[in-house]
Amino acid sequence: MQFKSLVFLHLFSLQCLSYICLVQSHDFFFVVQMWPGSYCDTKRVSCCYRAAGKPTDFTIHGLWPHFNNNSIPQDCNRKNPFNKAKVSDLTTKLEKTWPTFKCGRKSSSAKFWSHEWTKHGTCSEDVLDQHAYFKAALNIKDKVNLLEILKNAGIQPDGKFYKLDDIKEAIKAGTGYNPVIECNTDASGNIQLYQVYLCVDSAGSSLIECPVTLKRDTSIELPML
Ligand SMILES: *[C@@H]1O[C@H](CO)[C@@H](O)[C@H](O)[C@H]1NC(C)=O
């Protein structure tokens, strides 16, 4: 009798494990930090600053669940909308490190967080609930000080041009992992550093080497702002 129930228990747990494997919501995350100066100096955008003022550092764009097959889950649970009350203890920090720069009375950083949660966060809600999701992004931001890493390599936000490879190497040396760099162009057409992508394990806690490559990383080997 005891033996039978043990076998049953064993089979049951195996089934649970394979079930969990089948419904895995994501394989890893991209954590994306952006350089506000490069968001704001393009032709298309004008920027407005909120309570926390003009940023002096990279800001968070998002924490995006991703699959190893390079597909991106999105909008996974409309029934779990963003609830500001759930992150009330993080709001001051979020205002500073995850702000919106959109102008207009109707836009707010909370709207940006809501967009990010609905589009991306709900796709990893089995691992990170709303509070844990935003906390995970803030924790990674605390650990990965891109501005300091670049400054230590002699790369300053001074409007001068740097080699893309030097920027990548500095970030690799400072974090231990290869970044993906996204560039954009300023109003005069100069190619500049816009966003830095790093990969984070499926629990949202530690940096990992990116399991996939992104197309945006190729063929931008040009001087940058
Ligand atoms: C990628 O993998 C996920 C998880 O296994 C799956 O749900 C999705 O359909 C796959 N997408 C493609 C394009 O193969």
C-alpha cells in the first residue's frame, strides 16, 4: 500500500513537472536601458520631464520576457491590469529610474508602467507578480550601472564619437556579459547610442549571456554620439 502510493506520488509529480515545462511562459528576459539624450534629440520626439526632473543616467525602458526561439510573448493577460497601489512602495524609485518623457497632460509615468506591465509583464506573471516584476527591474538597474561602466572605460556622454566595439567591450568588461546595442539617429543624422539590452534569467534575478541574437545589433558599426 505504501509502495503503491509512493509510485502514484512519483508519477503525479512527473506529470506536474512536464506540465510546467509545457506552459513555460518565457525562457529569459531582456532588460532594456535607454539613454534619455538619444531618445529626446531625434527629429520625431520632444521630451518632457516630470517630478524627478531631467535624468542624469540611463533609464529603464522595460523588462521583456522572451523565448529562446526568438519569439516575444505579448499581452498575455488582459485580466490582470496594472494596479498602481501594488507598487506604491516603489513609486519614488520608479519615477526616477523608469520615467516617461512623453509630453502632454494625459501622459504619465504610471501610464508607461501600465503599458509595460500589460504588454510584457503579464507574460511572466507566473514567475513575477506585479510588485516582483517592477522590483526585479529596479534590482537589475541597481546592479548594472551602465553610465559608471562606460565612464570607467573613458566613454562619457559628451557629444563626442566613440567606436561601437569599444562601447560593447566596456559593457562586457563591466557586467561580464555581451550587450546588444540599439542605435538611432539625432536630428542631424548622427548615429548615436540609444538602448542597451542585456539578458536576465527566467526568474528575473541574474544576468545571463543572451541565448539569442537580435537583428538590430548588426551593421551599425559606425561612430556614435
Ligand atoms: C516559440 O516557443 C514558444 C514556447 O515554447 C511557443 O509557444 C511559440 O509558439 C514558439 N514560437 C515560434 C514562432 O516557434
